[in-house]
Amino acid sequence: MKIRCKNCYRVLNPNEEYCTNCGEHSARMQQAMLTGNYGPDATGKLKIALTIFGIAGFIICGLLQVVFALIENKINDGNGYTNLFCESNSLFYSSILTIIITLVVFRKDLKDYFPTINKKQLLGSILIAILVSAIVIILTNLSNFTLLFPKYIVNYLKTDDKVFFDIVGSCIFKIVIGAILVGISVEILGHKYLVDALDETLLGDKAIYFITVIASTFMEVIWIMSIDVLVVSLIINLATTGIYMYTNRNLLINIIMRVLITIIAVVIFII
């Protein structure tokens, strides 16, 4: 696994304990030189991450949609089901399951999700996050093709029939939590482990960036199963992938940005 300078974020050469670009000392490289262990198998972790996504985020989500379709059809005395009921419930429960499995399987990696970043990286990423958040909020209110949520969810949030919490039916709570957890799952399973694995290849940062953007957007869209969110998902992943790679592989800013975008968008739709 590549070891980067914590100051200038340049990839260090083997046995380069002090960065030849800025002179920063790397405790991680020093430890690697002493032990001969230069990091875990990033490719193996990516395979596990994609397996978690494929099973919990895709297959189980699809099965849950069928289950909730049968439940709603029964509730409606055989008069069918709605996308709102099936999708909001399946996304809610599958995202919870995915997060739980991810945190259990990768529990030893939790501290690596939030490495130290310098003030310049922090300020730059915050400014980008604010700008992207504003763009996404504006776009999601302009067109049915640039939505943060599928159209049927947006329509529900704008009606007088919406409720904050319903243990069986659709509700604001399930929509918000589901959207946030899907986003966090994509950050961890997509950005974190995909970028780590691609770092092991001969690909440059630009190639890694664009591959990660496309892959993360694809994961998000097929999980939500709606083309309505494609444009906004692409914009968010363009920003979050860049922030992640720029801030010493730190997920904190991305997670905060996704939470704020989701909450603000829901509040705007409600009022």
C-alpha cells in the first residue's frame, strides 16, 4: 500500500522516511521500515467492500422491495403497491444493514477513516463542500432530471399527507436516514476502499479520481434504482471524491456534506 506524506500528500518512495519534497517525517514509513509491513492488502479489502455492497446494498435491497410490495398489496386488499412505500422502506432497512455489516467487518479500520488533515486542506474542502451543497440544492429544485431524491419521494415530501415517523408506512424519518446512510456507505465502500486499491496500481491520481467518480455514482444510482438522481449523484461524487483524495483520505467533510445536503433539501421540500 502506498504511504503518503501527511504534509504535502506526496507518495513516498520505499524507505523514504523524510519527504524529499517538504521534509516532513513519516512515522508510518518509519514503522514500515522497522517491521517490513507496508500496509494491508487493499485489493482484498476492496473485494470485501464490493461484496458487502452487492449483497446488502443491492440484492437484499431488491428482495426487500418485493417483500414490501407484497405487504402493501395485502394492506390495500390486492389493489397493488406504490414505489414510495417499497423504495423508502427497502432503502431504509438495506442501508442500515449495510452500515452495520461495514462497521463490523472493517472495525479495525475506523480510525483510518479520519486521518489528520492540515488547515489548508480543511479550508479548501469546506469551501468546495459549501459550493457543491448550494449547487445541488438549487438543481434539485429546478428540474425533475436533477433531483436529490427520486421524483415519487419529492412529490411525497411536498404533499400534506407526509408524516415524520411511521413504523410501517413511508415517512420523512425513513427517507432522511436512508439517504444519509446510503451516502455514507458509498463514501466508505466506494471512495475509501476503491481509492486505496487503485493506489496500489500504476494509475495516476487523475485516472484514480475519474474511475472512482464513475464507480461511486454507479453504485449510488443502482442502489436507489432511479435515474432521477443521476446528475446530482454525479455532481456530489465529483466533489466528494476530490475532497477525499485532497484531504489525506479523510471522510469527515464528505459525510458532513452529505448529511447537510439531505437535511436541507428535505426541509426545503417540506416548507
